[in-house]
Amino acid sequence: MSVQESTAREADRRFNETLAPLSRPDVRDTVLGRLCEVAHAMPSATAVVTDDGSITFDDLMHRTYAVARKVVTFAPTEAEPVAVETSSTIDAVVLMLAVFASGRVLVPLDPHLPEARREQIVAQSSARRLAIEDVDGIEVSSVPLPMVTGNHIALIAFTSGSTGAAKGVLLSNRMCLSKAYEVSSTLGLSGRHRVGNALPVSFGAGINTLLAGILSGAQVHCRDPRAAHAVEFTDWVTRNELTTLHCSPSLVRAIAGIPSDTRRFPSLQYVITYGEALHARDVVAFRHESDCAATFVNWYATTEAGAVARMHYVPGAPLPDGFLDAGRCPGGKSIDIVRSDGVLARPGEVGQVRVTGDCFADGYLDMPDQTARRFSVDSGRQRYWTGDLGRIDERGVLHLVGRIDDAVKIRGYLVEPAEVESAVRSLDGVTDAVVIASEDNSALELAVFFVGDSITDTDVRGALRETLPDWMVPKFVTRLDAIPRTDRGKVDRASLPPIPPTDRHGAAASSETVLSGATEYWLAIIVTRELELTTLHRDADFAELGATSLVTTRILVEIRQAFHVELSPADLVSAMTVRRLAELIDRRLAAADRSRGPKNPMLVPLREEGTGAPLFVVAGAGVPAVGLAPLAKRLTGRPVYALQARGLDTRALPHRTISRAARAYAREIQKVQPHGPYTLAGHSLGAWIALEMAHVLESHGETVERVVLLDPRLYQWLLNKVPGGGEHLEAAPPDPYSESYKPGFRAVARQWAQVATAGLVRFRTTERWLAFGIIGAMALRRHTPKPWDGSVTVVVTESNTADRRSWEVLAPGRLDIEQMPGEHIGLVREPVVSKVAEVIDRTLESDR
């Protein structure tokens, strides 16, 4: 731990001694009133940390009130709803709190929702929509901010509704504080804690976690689970030494599936899951070999009533065979089970879960009938009928068994099939429809049956993606000639055709797996890996194959790293097959090619600032310089330049031998740094070129301080060429041959024509990368590596050899070998690239 970090933590501890714990609120208490208490007690402590920065409590309070005066100008009527896109950024957090402070009502908008859905929420709430980027241009109001009490409505949280429209739940300041208090008191949150909020802050649980943390004086780290790969979350938890992790069970499952050597969580004290039931096997898998002694808390709550029950599972405690129990009711509340005949159930009997407490939501926006059905008052206490079916055992533990109405839990979200059916019926060409819940691979999924002559199932699915969040888009869409009905006109559900099990090959049994071109091939590799498929048809719909929002997020991350293009969730929703997504990627790459300015044929500066000696990194075969940008971003204190193949980015003949490329690259780097000592690195084929560059520079009388080789595959045929090498030394295993892409004769002929004309004829970006990759592989086949006796660091993955005797044949001088988890290409991608950068920084620092 650095001195600065130690000082900051001591300051947190000292300030925290003057801050009283968050207490159960009364009608006088407000969110901003409590925030002021925290800010005055610990002003310099960090309040919120996001991917775009951090903010102290003092700055958070002052920025909140400054923006609140702009909100008053924007929405001049007191208690007026203001809709805000609530992303996991500092500006978004400030704006949310500013709406509270202004006395207006916050309407959170999830930026991942389709625009049509967001517009529906804005219209239904009669809200003014305020974009974060527009705040700076608004004048500061001279009107004093209104006095706000605990009964003042602070937030309208929208959930699925049975009428076809979303339900707006009215939450007062006191209710927001009550929900935050339940989390804070359960976990004992204070200034000593670092809260990991891995929930979208646009969702009720995400906002509640944020408020529970900052109003307890804790440091809250926010990261949207849809914006990063699960592997990145493990690094996030470890790097920030988080003490609590608030997330969905699906993220727990995703993290549990990561190799145990990359997930170490010694700081975690609690893992709290929301939204859907958590399975015991996921807890076991998460804890397995992860150095995690965290207590798991299964949190059962509703937007309307807050926490209904929760259950703690400490390490070593027995776990149930299946899903974890809902648990026991928190203090200050009570639970009843009411049978269908209105009689209170005895232990073990099933009925509707009814919760009683002192502070619940103020009902539903403009839905008096719904409010009257769900909310009531008895002897001065509030009651809420959850709509969930459950039973309480002899120990007083609640077990949930389903829903009393048609609402179902889909991937953790409560969905009313009637709302989805309403959306289907609104489509042009649909004359009849029914939506049901169906079990698929032990999970509930939505299925829609529709009637319409002029509309296809693909049309229906595409249209729904434009208006509904992904968890409400039915996984199964089937067109029928007619919806079967009884003689009374009701849907005859028993006569609906059976739902076929998901085809894990992504294609009908009679279809061939035909991929076309490099983009489809590389994209199919990504999708099959993330969906755990064996093969994939180019026209198979990802949603039909089980692509959840978490999976689509991982696909987007992989696309960004593989193709160097940014796609939004909306982009992916519009192109949910390999064929259509590959076409979109090709269009984006072509547009980037056209808009790119003057091109350097080989040397590309990735970072020019820094005081250390420049690091020159050679890209792999067919890889553009931008592929090394994640590495440059992670390296500290020095300029970083990338070297890419001549002709890859402009019209020029490529080098077809390693030695020619090395001589040309040496001339290029001397334009930046005329004389040594030089520091070189290379990834994959680039490592062999970097090693050859060291020989070229030394032959010119220059000094090369170190060469860093990032996973050059030390194949047996390469070892056999090196003096002292041979079959007695361990080599890298051969590359596994991929069965996913079998090009026909014409495709092979076109590919070799592209190899022959590469650098002169411009063809599609990915086809160009592939051609240069083949040229690089051919050059390596002709190359005979020469031993270099300078300082060498070799970083290898599991698919390479780490045998010291083998590498000493090439690097007989000072040799360091570092092993990294993951795949060959993953060394220069997140999250492994951060560890690679640490190795390079540490190595170069030791050379000083």
C-alpha cells in the first residue's frame, strides 16, 4: 500500500469517528439532509468511484447543490418529474442527487433501454427530459431551493405492468432512506467499507446500493455489469479491495466460471445478490479456490416495500440443495402468508406473501385501482401484497414458490406477459397473439405465438427489440395460422404447439454451418465461445440461442478488442446474427478507413508523453497498431510507439521476410530515437521481428537494453533451426485446427489472390488483416532465429512452453520468463494486458 493510500484510509477512519451510523428515518429526514451530514463529517474522503473518475464527499455535496439550481431553471415547477439517463458515471450520480436537492422528482432512464421505451416512460410520467451534456448550458436559478421533507416524492421507479404499460412506483425521500437503511444496517456499512455496486444505477437495487453506501460514509465503486466482461469485474474487485459486492446472481455465475487463479477476493466480506434466486452451486463455485471468505446474502425485496426477507450464508455453513431460501424478515417488518381463501396460512402452507411495515411506496403513478389492490393500512401500519407465492417453515424462514398472477421472473426481472403481448399486438401485420412463459434448459423464457400473413417471426423479434428491453423480448417466436381457442373464446394453452428445446448448435439439423469471409469467421469464434456452442450457423439468432444481456455485453467487449470498432447495445440488437453483425462491422471498419487521416506506413505513436525512454512494440502478423493501444494505455511513464506491417494501412508492398521487416523497423525507430539504448518489445510474430531488430541495431553499433517477447510461439520446427535446439527440448504445441471455417475452392483462390496483391489492392479491412497474417506466417516459416545474448523477458501463455532450457537457446544471456493465464491473443487485451503491463513496467524499472 502506498503512503498516499495509507494516509487517505487513516483520514477516512478519523472522519468516520465523528459520523453517526445511518439510522431508521422519520418524516423529517431526507436523502440530501443525510448527505450533508456525511460531507461535513468526512469532507475529503472519497464518496464515489466510477470508470471515469472519483469524487469526494465535499465535492459531491457542492456539485449537487450547484447543479440543483440549474435543475430548478430547467424545470421551474416544484415537484415536477425530471427524467435523467442514469449511467455509472460521476456526472450522472451528481445529476441524480441534484434532482433530489431541487425538490423535483427523479425519473431514472436506463441508457440501455430502447429509445421508444424511454420515450414511453417520459410520456407516462409527464417528465421533462434532461441530458447530462445539456447541464452546463443551463443558467443557475436565483430562486431558493425548496424545503423538502421525508414525505416528499423523490423518485418514480418504473417496473413492468400488467396493463401493457409500465408501472411507476412513487418513492418518497423517507422510503429511499428506509431502503438504504435496510442495506446499511444489515451489512454494518461505515467509512471503513468500499462498496462494489455492480448493478445498473438506473435500476432500483442499483440506486439503493449507491445511496446505502454514500449515506453510510462508505466509498462506493459503481460499474455497470453490462459494460464489462466478468473477468474485468474480478480485477475491479481485487484492485479496489472492495469489501462488499452487490450484484445479480448471473454475475456471480459468470465470475464463478472464470479460472480460479484469476479470481482472488481476500478483501470481500459480503456478496449480496438481488433480482432472482441464487443457487447453492453458484455459491460453492464462486468460493472455490478464490481465497474468498465472504458471507453471501440472498436479498428478497420489492420496489414497493423494500427488503422483505434476507438470509446470510457464512463460510462453512450448510447450503440447501437448490436455490437459497428467501430468509427472514428484517427488523421493523413482519411477513404473513395469506391463503387463497383469505385465511392466514399455517407453517408450511402456501399462500401470497404479505409484508407489513411503517414506510412503503406511495402507490403507483396514475393507477388508483392497482394501488388499492396492493396497498392498505391496518392499525396505523402499512401493508403490501407482493403477488409472490411462498411458505414459512417451522424455523420462520420464508421460501418462495412462484407468482400469484401471470407475472414471471425472466433472468431476474419481473415481467408481465400481458405487456409483451400488447407490444406484439401493436405491430402492423399481427392480427392475433398470445405470450406465455415456457421452461427452457431449467430456466423460464417467454414465447410468443402470433398470427399474420404479412409479417415474419424475424420481423416480430426485430420490432420488439426496438421497443422492449432485452429480457422482455421473447426467446421463442412462432407464427401460426390461428391461435387455438376454447368454445368460450379463451386461448387454449394446452393446444399451443410445444416449444422446441434450444438447439445448442445454432442451426437446424439439416443446415450446414457456412461462414463467409474473415469477419464472419472471427465473429463466429467470439459468439460460439460466449454462448458455449460447438458450431454456429451464420443466420442463427443469438437470442434464440440464449444470449442474455450479460452475454451480449461480453460479445460487444470481444468485438471491440478483436475488430477495434465501438458498437452499442442498440447496434447489436439490430444485428443479432453472424451474417448481419459481420456486415455492420465491415461497414464501420470501411468508414473508419475512409475517415482516417494521413497514414504512417509503419510507425504509429500510441503515446508520446512521458519521461522514460520510448518503448517500441511490434504488432503481430496482420494486426494493426491500434491493437496494441490497450497495452500502451496500461504502461506508465514512457512514450510508446507501435510498429505495424508496411502496406497494412496504406498502399505499399509488404515485407515478406522477417529480416527485411526488422531492418525497415530499425530505420523507423531511429527517426524518433537516433541512438540507443533501445527498449524493444513484440507480440506473437512481432516478437520474432523485435529479436531480429536487436541484431540489426547492434550491428550498427547501437545498444539494446532489453527485448520483451510477448508469447512468440516456440514451435518445434523453429527450435530445430536454432543452434543447440532440437527434439530434446520442449516446444509449444501445434495450433488446434478450427473446424468452424472451411472455405471452398473459390474462397481459397480469392484468399491467395489477396495475399499476392496485398498492399497494392485495397480490399475489406478484415480480409486485408487476414492476408497480412498469412504473409507473416509464411515469413516466419522461412525465418531462422538467431540467439541474442542481451537481456530478454519472455511472457508466455498456457498454449506456449515456459521451459527455461528451450528459451535459453534463443536468449543465452540474462533471461526472465513470466507465465500468464489466458489465450495467446489475450495478452494484449483486457483484462490480462494489465498484468502484462505490470511485468514490463517492473522489468524496465529494474534496468535503470
